Amino acid sequence: MRIALALGLLGPLAAAARLEIVQPTLHQYEGGPALTGAVEFFPGDTLFLTFKVSGFELVEKANEESLSLSYDIDALDPQGVPLREKVAGKLSAVVRPEDKKAKWLPLVEYSVLVPPAAPPGEYRLAVAVKDLHSGAEARRDVTFRVRGRYVEPSDTLVVRNFRFYRSEVDTRPLEVPAYRPGDTLWARFDITGYKLGPNNRFSIDYGLAVLSESGRVLYTQEVAAADERESYYPERYTQGSLSLSLTRDLAKGTYTILLTVRDHLGEQTYQTRQAFHVD
């Protein structure tokens, strides 16, 4: 994130003008072209915002005219939850005769990361500016959409959207989870409903067992993966994955994956059974 003061062209300066936040523009990268129309970002993207300020008051001191502004910017999700700490800063600059002739205005640059677990919907950047000379204030919201994945929330630990795949990079799940001996089975799923601690910390792990049609345990892994971290923005769900290498001599039939998820902070355990076929 970088805040900078720069010069931009706009209408004439006037001490009596109303303080305004003007020309708010979104960019996909720093210094990139302005995005127009319906602006959409994805979880994990970094969003860049620029805007200018007009209508500020100039104060003369020692034969120089200067401006003095403060501002703050808050990035909020559809429920009003902040994506990061509010950014606050000040802008001070001497306005020279050539600057007035060029019709310049101060420019603010801001960036924010769209969290990896950000839900879909309309987000907003709440911008506020204050003229420290006149006391005038201005506010403006800049909206954008995020095309995130929606995972239905839960008050208790649960696994949702368990899907089988043909390969690690497939995006379309198998309609019928059928494999051949020697194949590698891939699956992905969402874990939600775990408890969040201070600083939105969570601590989960999951293990698995593979059962035959008769219920006999053919394979087990107590802890296949673990995830423990904290973040400013609450991660209400996390995605898990697993893979199994099916032996070439595996008998045809129906098998079951018993997935066990543990939430260490919430002291919860959840199990789900998912069947697949070997033809």
C-alpha cells in the first residue's frame, strides 16, 4: 500500500468552492489504466484506487499559499466488515502560481488486498477528506464487486461442497465419482463453522480413512493436513483437498472416504462419508 501526493488536471482552484472528492478511479495494478463499467475483482486480487480533492482552502504564509488536508479510507465487505485497518493520512503542499495556471489538484493513491476468503457481493471504499484550514469535510463511497465463492455459513463445524475430480487442476467435478485401478483420486471440499479466536485465529486439521464395502479399514491417515493462522479479515471458511493413489490390483466395487475434521479452538469434530466407485 502506498499513499502519494501528485498533481492532476481539473477545474480552477477557488477558496470558496465546496470541498469534494473527485475522479475516483479503480485500477487493476499500480499506474494502470482506469477501469470502466462494472468493475469486478476476485479473491486474492489487489485493488488500486486513486482520487483527487477539489475545493480546498489556500492559506498564505511567508508569501506562499499552501493546502492542508487529512483523509481516511475504509474498505468494507457487503456486511460492513473491514478488509484491513483503516488508512489515514495528511496532504500538505505549497501551491505556486504555475500550479494554479496548470489547474492542478492533489492526488491520493491507495491499495487493498481482496481477502482469499472474501464472499461475493458489492464492496465499498468509504473515503473521507477534511480541509484542515477551513474545517470543511467531504465523503464519498466507491463501490466494486467481488466474484468470490459463496459457502453457506454454519454455527457449528461442517464440511460443504465435497466434490471428486479427475485431476488436481480440474475445475469441473465428476458427476459420477468413478475411477479405475491405478488412477489418482482427487477431491476438494470447504470447511466452515469453526471458531475464531483473538485476531481471527483458527486451528483445524483433518484426517481420512478408506473403507471397503464391508466397512473394513483399508487405509488411514490420522492427520492428512492442518491449517492454523490468523488474519485481520475473518476467514469464515477454508478449502481442503485430498488425493489417493489407487493401486493397480484394487478390486472393483464401492469404497467410502471417511473424512474427520477437528476444530481445536472450538473443540468440535465433524465426520462425513463420501462414496466412490472403482470400475
